[in-house]
Amino acid sequence: MLRRAGCGGFEFPQPAIRAYSFQGSLDPNWDPAYSGSYSLVWELHVEGLRLHTGGQFKRVSGVTQNSKARLSPASL
């Protein structure tokens, strides 16, 4: 199921988590690809520039993660 996210009056399909600036613009270069049986993310925790995610997924952007992943701007 794709969710719809809106930004600045525009809507687009939202299959995963995304990054926005404080001005509300979408960062098109930050797009982690979750995959696995369900590819669900239900936990988010910010630590400095890192985002910790938890959920029901096996891989993130081609790297095996098994339900937990730590992302940073450099990791994508």
C-alpha cells in the first residue's frame, strides 16, 4: 500500500520514509529502499545525524539489516 505525502500543495506516492528540510522541501536524494516480506517501518529514533529505524524488513538499499537499520546522510 502506498501512502500519499504532501509538501507545498503537491502529493506524491509515499512507499517509504523520506527527508524534508525545515522549509518543507523534499530531499530527492535521500530515499532508503526497504525490502523484505512486508517492508514496514514503525520505529524511528534520531541520534545526531543518524536515524535509527525498526520494523519488518530484511534489507535497506541492498544491505542486509534484519528489522533494524541505522541511516545517515552518507549511507545513502
